[in-house]
Amino acid sequence: MSTSSTTNSQPPHGLLHVGRVGRPHGVRGEMYLDLFSDHPLRTGKGAKLWVAGTWYEIASSKKSTDRWLMNFVGLTDRNIAERLTNSDVYGAPIDDPSVVWVHELIGSVVVDTAGNNLGTCTAVIDNPAHPIMELDNGFLVPTPFIVSNEYGRVEIDAPEGLFDAD
């Protein structure tokens, strides 16, 4: 394990930005992480995260209010944990067809169940009730309306009037 100072070097191609390192906890290298997803394949023992140029394997993790308290294999020094504070966290995409991922939505063409093109998803807005897709034409589409998401094409079953402009 390297004890050199951290840098925000570019992650390997194909990794997703999945969170940020918070402050250390205790003297044995535990630290808080703010993650965008609590998927077990991202937060469970054995999962690997890329932080400041190094892969770290999760030795243990537990949910702590709105973030995660994690310990990484081989990282047992608070000084190293302190140097990682505020570093971006990256991870490999998770293959789970039951979940719609933001990186799969952005850039996708959005169509209704009849196949009509409604626009292209340019952003996903975090919302307390559920995420909302923002289309290139300014329309907002709540993600619960998604019927399918395959190969850059998102099909939605929107209620009547959602695309009526005033």
C-alpha cells in the first residue's frame, strides 16, 4: 500500500464516479464515504473502489445515517485515510438489469410506448421522490415512467398531458 500523498489522477477508462471520501474515523484507517448508490455490489465486503490512483477492497462497511463507514483491506493507518479525504471515488459499472443507472440514461433517446421520439436525455436530476430525466427540449420525465431501457433507447409510459406545453 502506498503512503504517498493523494492526487486526483484520472481514473481508468470505463469507471464511473460513484462518490467521495469524507473524513477519517478513529485511528485504524476507517473513513466515511458519501456514495451515490447503496447497491450491495458497490458497498459490500470484497467490492473494489478506485480512490486517488489506487484500487481498494472493502474489508467492512456499514451504513451510518446518510453515508458509509468503511474499512479497506490493508488500510490501517489514519494518516493514509486523512490523505484520501475529499478524493473522488470510482467504481466499475454494476450489471444489474433490475436497476436503471444514470450513466445509461444520459444520451439516450426517449420514446413513448407508440415509438414517438420525445427527445434525448441530457441530465438526471436528483429528487427526493425519485430521479427525473431532463430532455434536450426542456421537458422533465420522472423515472418511474420508464418501461424499458436498452441500447440507448428509453421507452416511457407517460400520463396524458405530460408533454403538453403551456
